[in-house]
Amino acid sequence: MRKTGFIAVVGMANAGKSTLVNSLVKQKVSIVSPKPQTTRESILGIWTDDDSQMVFVDTPGFLHSRNALGDYMLKSIDNAVADVDCILVVIDGHDGIDDRELAQIERYRKRNVPLLVVVNKTDICQPAKLMPELAKLNGVEGIAEVYCVSAKRNKGIDELKQALKKYLTGSEMYFDEDDVTDKSQRFEVSEIIREKVLLACENEIPHGVGVAINKMQFEQNAWDIDATLIVEKASHKPIILGKHGAMIKSIGIHARESIERLLEAKVFLTLWIKVKEDWRNNPSMLNELGYSSRKK
Ligand SMILES: Nc1nc2c(ncn2[C@@H]2O[C@H](COP(=O)(O)OP(=O)(O)OP(=O)(O)O)[C@@H](O)[C@H]2O)c(=O)[nH]1
Ligand SMILES: [Mg+2]
């Protein structure tokens, strides 16, 4: 019989939580970008092997909420850490450990489930700089174990996964053996498009972009997908469009390539842009984009 359980993955924005979950389940289930607040809701990454099933809960990075979407993101972190077998607090080792990380550890240790600290991005950390940072964790109450990994380079990941097995408390399978996420293809497609917007835009604009899938149909051996990028200010529209439409064209090309890999079929992708003033504070827009109840 397999040991099974849920493991929450929390930490500051940009620490590499989604990269870690993808690396743990050996599939891209959660989008990644250098911009903070890439993940907007909890996303499950499922790993099943001969003796275990681990359900990792990727979460949005801890943030100071400035709008209703931010409130929703914070709530999804709280929901994610309820009833789990273990909590992984991910820290960017390259950035170092300061009071914010220590406050996070303090916050989660009160939940009385095993808490592991995962120091990530060791591929870009100089050992001489990392050692004094790790020393800051000595004597911090409530830490069961500390692991140093590079999620991006898959270093230390198998060792971490092996170590996590001892914390699993369940014996029932929560998902089928072949499942890697709880999300639908439609959700994954909208996230891929949002990832390409995050990667293409330099400034704050992508944080105010939502993606609505208007149509997703499989016809004549190809997917026909029609999506709208929702922007929160009229002035953002020309920026996303780019000169002679160059920006949106590039977003579309990159998104289509990734979606074709996901769906393993040819994809025709049409992107539109629509302005919805301050949509991140608009309950009906949040609902439409799936940010008010669980979106699958
Ligand atoms: N060098 C290096 N970069 C990493 C590593 N893990 C993640 N990154 C980079 O760090 C950035 C943030 O990664 P994400 O996985 O999106 O971080 P996150 O914690 O999920 O961020 P939010 O969802 O915004 O909270 C991306 O540019 C990643 O490529 C790592 O092990 N090494
Ligand atoms: Mg993330």
C-alpha cells in the first residue's frame, strides 16, 4: 500500500515555489516567471511512484494585498496550508535570509505540522555567502529539516522527495496514478498565455492582465483557441499590442508553441485585448476569470 499526503509549498514571491513543484513532479504544472506574483491561486502538482503519492500544493507568493485579487491570493495560501501533512517554506538562497523569511517560518510553525525549509537557487549561490545565511536558521524553533536545492537545475530534488515520504500520513490515493495536476487543460492554456505576457512585458502591466478563454475546440485534428487578454487601464492596451502589433504577435507565437507541446496537437490561437477598468477589484470580473471560486 502506498503512503499518501498533501504537502504545501509556501514562501515569498519569486522564491522558486512553482519551479520547485514542477521539478518535484517532473512536469510543468505551474507557470514560472522572474516577476513576483506569477502564481495567483493554489495549484496541485501530483507525484505518484511505487510506494507513495505526494500532492504538492503550489501557492501564490506571500504579498501585501492591494486589491480583491490580492485578497483572493492570500486566502488561497491560507487554504493551502490547512490539513496538510507537511509544509515546505521555500527561501531564495541567493537573496539571503532576513526577517521576512524568519517571520514566515514563525507563522507556519504554529500550525503544528512538520515544517521543512528548502533553500533554493543554490546554483547561483557562492558557498562562502550561503554558509552564513544557513547559519541564521540554526536554533530557529520549529524547523524539522533544512534542504538546499536548485529547482531549476534539478539538484537535491530526488533527495528532498525521498525525505518527504516519512511525513506522509495517508494511505488512500487521492488521484489516479497518471494525474499530474488538478487543473483542466483550459486552465493550463490560460496560464500559459499569462506566462508569455509576464515574460514579454517589462513593467507592472502584466500584474494587471487576466486571460479569458472564449473558445477551445478540437476540429479537424487541430485546436482552435480564442482568448482575450483583459487589461485594467486603456493606456495598457497599446503597450501590450506593441508597435504594429509586434508585442501581441510575439506573445501569441510563444504561447501557441507551448500550448502545442501541452496538447500534443496543432493549435490555432487568436488573441484579443479588452480593457476592463480596475478589474482586479471587480467581483464579477474576478468570478469570470475564476478567481472567486475554485477554477479547474
Ligand atoms: N538560478 C535559479 N533560478 C531559479 C531557481 N528556481 C527558480 N528560479 C527562477 O526564479 C524566478 C521565479 O521562479 P518561480 O518558480 O516563478 O517563483 P515563485 O516562488 O513560484 O514565484 P511567485 O509565483 O511569483 O510567488 C524564475 O525566473 C525562475 O526561473 C533555481 O533553482 N535557480
Ligand atoms: Mg509561483
